[in-house]
Amino acid sequence: MRLHNSSPFSPRVSVAIATPIIVLLALAVISLYDMNFSDSYRFIRRASSSSTSPPAASSSSSTSPPAASSSYSTSPATAVETCDVTRGQWVPDAEAPYYTNLTCPFIDDLQNCMRFGKPSLEFLRWRWRPDGCDLPRFDAARFLEAMRGKSMAFVGDSLSRNHFKSLLCILSKVALPEEVGTAPEIDVTGRAVRRDYHYVEHDFTVSLFWSPFLVKANLSNATLGLGLWDIHLDTPDARWAAHIADFDYIVLSSTNWFFRPSVYYKSGRAVGRNSGGSGVHNVTELPVPRAVRAAFRTALGAIAAREGFRGKAVVRTLTPAHFENGEWNTGGDCVRTRPFRRGERSLGAIEAEFRAAQVDALRETEAAARQNGAELLLLDITEAMALRPDGHPSRYGHLPGGSVEGSFVVDCLHWCLPGPIDLWSELLFQMLAAHH
């Protein structure tokens, strides 16, 4: 090989040099895009503690990114700083919970861990501390004042209901709402399709919509264990989507029902299925996260396109289950009495894929929402809740011999009330009401 004949400016050498440079530039562009996406959600992800009073909320419907940080007061001596409220650790907390099973009338038995004798209440003695700052406790009076004359909807599955009940319980320290309506529609699963509660003094309505897939879904076969579902990934569930313009805030969450045997449809035609739908329909198996992404994209697209909606839609990311030594139906349980330390438990691959699917769907519909005067926000609680194996009911959401649903006896998916789930409302308060 005669190297002295190779010029550094020859076409072959130039290509060899240019190729890695192009790759590095591409990676830089992708990283910059991700940074810009994250930066556009600093209002959600960041909070600053300051000795000054919080600024007034803007009423502008501009399409510019939201304010750079969410300000709140901690103590007069605290300097201005910022922190990522979604990254941190659970630290010991001596303060009493916001409520108990004796003070809140909204706790479902399945999450009433105090009533059914959860052996250790240590799970109530921890508080989420973001890296670099303290997260203020939920101010129920301030939240209700910020929500005066407004309406909020929670849309999703039983974890959405879990969050909804947590918020009602936290607010019960200040006010109790009146339930509106007496005969809600019951869907094929036996759940009420819609429940509405009105805080008369504040003219604030908070509603719960049962929509475990967010999109149109029909139970086509009830005999196959958890049932076989026809999921129309391109059609929003009209039971909630028809009411989008009635609300100022919409909180979306759903992932767990996508594991149920399902066939996926688009434009009325079967286009895929999950593994549970094998042998039922002659279509290709599709990864479940892809179906989750499509469903969230459809739901968020419906919000973005809805004329008259100028509010905020919040996507709450998934929370991991904590079954150990087996799954929900093979003897798994959650008996830990303390949180994991950071780094002690890594997020599972499927959990990471589901969260990425939710984030991607939000990313893909954000521009359309802003153009129409709405705003899409991310309530990212995945990392914090992955560290709380101790906060589930386990066997203490029912009497001995009872069950959660069918043969589902041990619950390591939902969250005790009160419990770590109250963090979700603390973060929601910072996102929506702390600036008011």
C-alpha cells in the first residue's frame, strides 16, 4: 500500500472524513430537537423557589412557549433557583397526610388501605424531594381559588379514577363537592361512564370519564378471560371527546388496558392485533406501545382540533406496577415497606416504551394544538412512582377472601389513599394553579 500517493483531499479520503462528521451533526440535531422539546415543557418540569411572590397567570393565548419556570415561595431566605420536579428522591416526612380514611368520604374500598389493615403505614411517611429544591405542599384553598369558574376532566382507566379520588380527598380539607346527576350511564364493564362533582362556592366542576383506551373500543367477545376488544385507533371515544369544549383542563391517562386481548382497527378495517388476539383474527401482531402511541395521538388530535377548546390538556405518564415473585395472576405481591433508593430499581423496557409512546404522541400533536389556541402539557410521574413499591394496596383493599376483580386478589398496580399518589395532585397544582 503506497500511502504517499493518497492526498487528504482525494474523494475517497474526503468521504471517509465526511461520513462521521455527518453522523455527528445528525446526532447533534436530534439532541437539539429533544432539548428544545424538553425546554418547551419547562413549565411542567421545572419549578423555582424564590423570596418573591408568584407572578400572575397570563391570559394570553399566544402560541409562544410557556413561561420558563413555575415559581413558588418557600422561605424568605431562599435564593432564586430552578429544579426539575420530575427527578429527585423520596425523603422521610414527619408531617401528617392531607387526609385519612376517616376525613375523606371519596375513598374507594379497593384503595382504602387504612380501613383494611395494611400492616405498615410507613408508606405515608415519605415525601418527594426534587433535585435542588423542595416541592411545596398542596394548597387546597389556593387551588380552588385558581379553579374558580372553571372545569376539569379526568379521562382514562382506573388509575385515572385513583388520581381523581386523590384530588377530591385533598380538596376535602377545604370543601366538599356535590355530585351532579343521579343515574350515570354504565358501560359494558360495569363502570359509570361519567361522574361530575361541583364545588358550589367556587363554581368549579371536576368530572371523571371512564375511557380505558381513550379511543372507540367495543367488547366483541366477553368469554376470553379478560375479553376480546376491537380498538379503533383512529376514532376518539365520543363519550368524552364530544365534551372537549366544555372543559378548561383535561387530564389524560391510560396504558394498562392495552394488554387485554385486542384487535386494532383503522378506517373500519382490522390492521393488527396484540398477542392476546392471536388465533382470533388473521392480522399481523403489532407491538402494544405502537397502539398506545396511536390512541394517544388520536385523543390529543381530537383535543387539538376541537373548535372552542382554548384550555390545557395534560398527559400523565404511566406508573409501573410492582408485582414481585410472580405476576398479578401467578402469586406476585408487593410487600416492601419502604421506597426504593434512586438507582435501586431500573425502569422496565416495556414501561419505558409506553412512556416514550405517550411523549411521542404529545410531541406529534403539540404544534396543531398551539395553532388552535390550546396547550398540551406533560405530567411526568413515571420516575418518582417507579420508586414506590410500598404504596400499593396489596391484599389490603378488601376483606380477607375478597378480590379486586374476578380472581385478581393482590393489587400492586393502584395506589393507597392517602399515599404516594397524592404527589400527582401536588405536581398538577404547580402546573395549573401555582401562578394564578
